[in-house]
Amino acid sequence: MSNDHIGTLERYERRTSGTLTWLALAFLVVYGAPIIWPDLPSIVARLCEGANVAIWFVFAIDLAVRVTLARDRWRYLARHPIDVLVVALPMLRPLRVLRVFAAGQALFTRGRGLVRTGQAIVFAAGVLVLIGALAILDAERGQAGANIETFPDALWWAMTTVTTVGYGDLYPVSGLGRGVAASLMLVGISLLGIVTATVATWFLQGQHAAEDATLDVPARLAQLGRLRSEGVVTEAEYTHARARLLDDLVT
């Protein structure tokens, strides 16, 4: 596939990432409001459900466009399993809120210091806890023997679970709730890995600044292009890294 075609996908993702992030945040509101306030007027609940379906439709179109523009469509689908699952299986629609991590990822990849990295960590952790609380409350409320039936309890459970503390005072009793717990623990461990890798990279960049200066920007861009063609880095990672190199060239 031509470089022009690849560039089209990059431009599309760059231009739509902000809009899709805002849609994910909107989904978080329309999905969470009926869960936090189950006694909402019926018309408000119906509006939230309608907005939920509309946002799902937009993300389905977005996935179809990105797959069409991808160089290797099957490989692209394999690299974006969450996007595929939430579009293919409506029962997993709550996972679409994971798109809000795109904002945190931008801080990680474009941040130049620990201050911005800290902002990304706080943002990602906060959103992850909120997602887990909404999902577990949705799954557990009304179940026989359930002990997570209020939003404050759900928040407490999510915080102890994502940090792997797990006091055991609150726990899911349904199969779906246990699935939410497993997912939250896996994502929490992944988040800790990202934080560790980011901080380590920041220190290494400082230690090897003199060595990096010997490699000019065009050579770095060429090396980055090879990594992309070999499938080592994704299109989004390539775009962010390329933008940073060009920023360094300007400054």
C-alpha cells in the first residue's frame, strides 16, 4: 500500500482523536448517570440510552473508516481488540470509555517532564477508578447477596482493586461482576507498567542526551519509519514520536 494511503490514516486519526475523546467522555456521562441515579425521570433515562446508541454508531463508523484506511486491515484489527469488541458486541459497550485514556496517552508521549507525566498518571488513574465503579455497580446492583449497591461503595471497591490492595470488605458475587474485577486488575497492572516505563524512559533520555545528539533528526525519522513498517510500533505511536522529533528539530 502506498505511503499516501498510510498518511491518510495518520491524518484521519490525528484530526478525529480529539472529537472521539470528547465523545468517550460524553458516553461516560450518559452511561453513568442512570447507574448513579437509578431514580432518574424516565424521559431522561431514555435520552441517555438514545445518546448511548448514537455514540456507539459513531464509533462503529470510525472503526470502519480506520480499517478501510489501514495498510494491513487484519493486523490493524488485531492491534485494536477493544475497538472491535465494543462495536461487535453491544453488551461490552461500557468498554468504549477506555478511549478517554487517549488524552492521558497524549500527555505521556508528548510530555517533556515529570510534571506533565504526573498529570497523565492522575488523569488515567482517576478515570480508571470511575470506569470500574460504574461497571461494577451496573453489574452487581440487585444481585442476590450483593454487597456493592451504592456508588460510594463502588468507588471504594474500585480504588482498592485497581491498586491491588483488595481489603475484601466488598467483593462481586455475580459472574459479570467478577469479569469486571478481573478486567480492572489487568488494566491497573498495565497502567502501573506504563508509569514505570515512562519514568524510566525520562531518566534514560536525560542520561543519554549527549549520545542522542549525534544522531540527526532525519536518521531518527528513517529509523522510526523502519520500526513502523516492521510492525514494532503502531500508527498512533509513530505519529506521536514523529511529532516529537519534528518539535525537537524546530526548538
